[in-house]
Amino acid sequence: MEETPEQPADSSDDGVREKFLAFLKPPTLDRRGWAVLAGLTLAIWLSTGFYKVQPDEQGVVLRFGAWAATTPPGLHFHAPWPIESVLLPKVTQIRQMLLGLPPNGGPPSGRDREMLTGDENILEADADLLWQIKDAGQYLFNVADPETALRVAAESALREVVGRTPIQGVLSDKRRQVVDETADLLQSVLDREGAGIRVVQIQLTRVDPPGAVIDAFNDVQRARADQERSRNEAQAYANDILPRARGDAVRIVQDADAYKSQTVNLAQGEAGQYSAIYRAFADAPTVTSWRLYLQAMDALLSKSSRVIVDSTGRGALPLAPYLPLGEIKPQAQSAVQSPAAGQAPAGSTGAGK
């Protein structure tokens, strides 16, 4: 067999290498070309400074890593990197934080929830804190760890408000007042420190006495409820009986005043009558005496159905004959209404025959 001469391997590899090096070699540009390239590069670099802030965001502009400005929603421009950069935190998002947890984030314990009330009782309280970012620049740069600082401030404010409120109020009718005062106190602390946080709402999810004494505490609460019920019943009875007693007292006083006025008026009238009789008697004693005598006899005889007359005439004065008309008249009426048997009535005639 005839052997074919071998081709050198270096020739093909060198050609490929030369083509690759020629591709990587920058083109040769004149001064104008370099100016166009520099302008294009500058335009691209400047275009990276435009940024858009969404409606639920705030733009925090950093200049060499330091907070320089805060921008509202919209299209804005900042010096391109590495001079300035921008952060876009969500400021309308409502965040939730559970109070009463240990600082290291471990499982909750009763020790972290215990609070001293205004009347020196101990209770355990859990609360939910709803909050949002009010100023993104203050939130990111004024406080080293905003969430930890917020938790500490919220628990401190809650303990302070509970510490001046009786336990009965915290458990019943003053829970709304406790959370409102806590929210106001916490917001004032955050504003004073420039934390850039807005407190939306605080809710007490659980308020109970410590587990070791909860049975005794429930007994005390039941006794207080019975006491309050008895007090309410007594107050209701007092509200019912006192107005009636006052009304009866007023009525009795009014009746007494009326009786007093009536008696005084009658006494004054009788006194005036006696005074008039006395004046008349002083002027005409005989006539007045006879008039009084006749009035007395008239009053006496008007109440009597029978009168006895002395027929001997031995009286001081002659008496007129007396006809008892009061007895005769009823007898005549009975005779007319009941005629004798077998007799016709007085008005009958024989016309019917």
C-alpha cells in the first residue's frame, strides 16, 4: 500500500486562533468615533438613574450609602450608580406584631405576659399590634432595628397603661380605654424618637389572671357579680319605693294644708257670724233674743215628726191648733191608690151599659 503524507496539525489551529484574535481586537476608531462611543455610553449610564415609585411605596434615595431624600410615588431621577441608589419599601402595607413574646423569638411564657395592674394584682395579657411605615427614610435610618424597638416600646406602653388601671377595669369595661391609651402613648413615643412608624390599631386578644390563681380569681369575680346584682336589686327597690313615699308625703302635706285652710275659713266664718250676732244683740237685745229663740226652735222642730201641744192653755202663750198634715197626706194617697172592694173608681159612670 502507498502511504499518504501527513498534513501538519499546526497550520489549521493557527488559522482559527488568528481569526479569534482578530475578532477580539477592537476596531480602529478615529477621534469622532471615540466621541460617539463615549456619548452613547454616557447616555446609557444616565438612563439608569430613572426610577418609578409605585403608589404603595416611598423612594429612599441614598447618596454614597447615606440617606439623601425621600420621594413620593411617580417617576423620578437620581444620579446613577455608584453615586446614588434608591430603596423602595412598601409603606401602605399593614403589618402585624404579636406582643407578649420573648425577645429571642422563642415560645411564649407566662413570665413575658405578666403585668401589674393599678390595684397591685397580676394578670397575663396578649395583644396584637397593627402598624405600617409612615416615613420610609426615618424607618430605615433613624432606628437600628425598627421591629425590635417597636416591640419593646409597645410592651412598655401597654404595661404602663395597665399599671394605672384596676384589674376589674382591664378585664371588663375599660378594655377599650386601655388599648386607646396604649396606642396614643406608643405613637407619641415613636414620633418623639423619629421611628417613622404609624400605629394602626392595638387589640387585647387575651387578658386572664395567672393560671395558678385563676380558680380563686373566678370565685372572687362571681362574688363580685353577686354583690353587684344585689346592689342593683336594692337600687331598683329604692327607686320604686322612694318616689311613692315622697308622693304620699306630698299628698298628706297637701291634705293637711287643705284641711287647715278649710278649718280656719270655717272658724273665721263662725267667728264673723258670732260677732255679727253680738253686734245685733248689743243694738236690740229683745228682738235678737226672740230671733235666736225662734231660729233654734225652727231648727229643732224641723227634725221632729211629732209635736205635743198642751191643750190646757197653761203655757206662757196661747198655741194655735195643730193639724198633722204630714200624717194625713200619706193616708189620703194610699186611700186613692187602693179603693175599697166592690166600689167603682171615682170617675166611672154608667155610659157603658
